[in-house]
Amino acid sequence: MKLAYQGYDSNGKAVRDTIDAPSAAEATVALRGRGLFVTSIDPAAKDQASAGKSGGGFGSRSGAGIKGLTLFTRQLQVMLTTGTPIVQALSALQRQTDNAVWRNTIASLSARVEEGVSLSEAMKDHPDRFDAIYCNLVNAGETSGKLPIMLERLSNLTRKQLHTRNTIAGALVYPSLLLVVAVGVLSLMLTIVLPRFGGLFETLDLPLPPTTQALMFLSGVLTSYWWVIILAGAGIDAGVYYWLRTDHGKQTLFTAMLRLPMLGKVTRSFATARIARLLGVLMDSHLPLLDVLDLIREGTANIHYSRLLDQAKEAVTRGEPISTPFSESDLIIPSVSEAIRSGEASGRVASSLLVMSDMLDEENEVLIKSLTGVLEPLILLAMGVLVGFMALSIFLPLFDLTAMTAGGPQ
């Protein structure tokens, strides 16, 4: 039974997590054995208990979470490779870790392993840190006696994921900054510059062009009803946020991501690279293919790719090759389908997929840089056009006034 608990560790820091135990009493005893003082323990909600299993995966972790996981995996792999016993390695990592959350997680792992529980079972108590894929690979390493090798594979997986996130975030920094500057400049012109010219236009009693009238109206709305705009924006954001959490909202979002001209290509490329890498690593770890497909599906947020993995599982169950559903779908890049088909013929599917995923990651990095390279001048161009349009609308009445004055009686 999955139980959610709250309490404090030996240092007085608040701890909130979940644990598997037959009953709340046995869970409390186990937690006290780890040095935790439990203040409350209740059955975990279904969606909370399954969050780490079905919603996690290497593709949906936050940037901070994947960074901590990468560091933990790499350090543990190095220590175990040098022959350090696992309990001593975990204790050393606990002392070295600066992050309080990870320090508590490692302390819990160390306590559980000292009790005789396997590392993979101990990790299942922390689904928010170690998802089903991670735990199964660790279990495979423990079963085969090759835990350091499996941790090295996990380290490569998490580092690739972290590198992809950093590449996307780094590529979007400058366009995002340009957008912020553009919105700031336009807001200042509409709320500060235009109202001052509005007073001048009223004093001179000038006939205003339609574009100037429209801008003056927009400026008046922004300055007089800014609070309504803020509340409406917050309401729309909240509505969109909760709508995207529904099945219909998710399907609409993922469908749009796949159908939009440029975004669709990027989405397919990144999703294909991720599935290819996970398939390669999990199959290379000698996990059953049906279990591999289940694990990848649980960690896939995109509904369309989840359905594709379900179709692949059904095909494998019927005795068909996994390349059949992949080659029939436009969700998977054809080169990957061909690599799977070639790997099935040669008996080297895992290695073929790993090579293809490396190549796709390199292509995706170039693709992101190319798209942001196009996006930056477009933002600058749009900002220049808008600012120029506003400046022209402001000064047109003044030009008319100058012309009228110059053409008047001498």
C-alpha cells in the first residue's frame, strides 16, 4: 500500500514523501528506523502515488530534478566502479550533497539498504526522484551483478536529457529577452508617451488620422482599465492551465504541436530521439520487450506517442516485429524505422537505436539553433515595424499641423 507521510528528520528539517508498507503502523516503525519523526501518515492519493511512475520518465522531469539525478547517478557509478561498498558510497554522497532534498533522499536510501533492502526497492519509495525506468534498470544491474555498468548507462541517459534541456533553454534565452524588451517598449509608449501627446492633440484641436485614434483609444483602455486587463489575463491563464490538465486539453495541445509547420517537425524529431534512446538502453539491458514498451509508455506524456507504443505492444504480442507499427506511423522519423528493421535483421536493434539517437540529438541541436537564428531577426523586425507604426501615427497630426501653418496667410 502506498502511504504519504510528513515528518521531520534528525536535523529538524521537514520531510514529505511516500512509502510502500502493508499498514500505517509498520510504515511508522520503518520511518522511525530511518531517524524520522512522523507527524502524519495517510494513504496516498491515486494520482499522487502514480505520478512518479506514469508522469515522470526522463522526458518530463524539471530541469533541477534531472540535474540532481544526473549528478547523483554519476557520483554513485564512480564510487561503485572503484569498489566502494554501496552503503559507504551512499553515506559519502549524503555528506557531499548540498541540496537538502537530495540529502534526505540519499539518507533514506542508505537506511533502507542497511536494513537489507535492495537499492532498486529503496528507490521505489521515492517515485518523484526515481521513475519506473530508472528503478527497473537499477534492478537489472543488481540482478546481473553489473550495477556500475547500468549506472553508467543511466548516467548517459540523464546527461543526454539534461543536455537537451539546456540546449533548448539556452537557445530560447535571447528570443525571450527580445520579446520582453518589445513588450516593455510598446507598453511604455502606450501608457506614458501616447497620453502626453493626447493632451497636446486636444489642446490644438487637431483632426486625428484613424490609426492615431485607434492608438489613443488603446492607450486610454490600458491606462484606465489596467487592473481589468491583469485580472482577465490571470483568469485566462488559469483557465488554460486547468484545461490543459484535462484529456481533451492534452490531446488538443499535442495535436497542435504535431501539426504546426515548424513545431511539428521539432516535436517529432525530439520525441523520436527520446523513444529510440530509451528503447536502445532498455533492450541493451536485456529487459523483456513488452516490459520495455510498458516502461516507455508510462513515461511518455504525448498521447499520440502513447497510443503508438500501445500499438507496438499489441503487434509484438501477436508476434509481429516492432518495426511494423513504427514504419506505418508518421510519428516516427523514417530513418529510425529503417534502423529498427535493419537491426531486427542483424539481431542488433539496441545498438542501431543508440547510434540513431546520437545522430538525432546532434541534428536536433542544429535544428534548434537554426530555428532560433530565424526567430531572432523576425522578432526584431516585428518590433521595429510596430514601433515605427506607433511613431508615425503619433507624428502624422504634427506634420499636418506644420503643413497647415506653413500654408496659412502670411
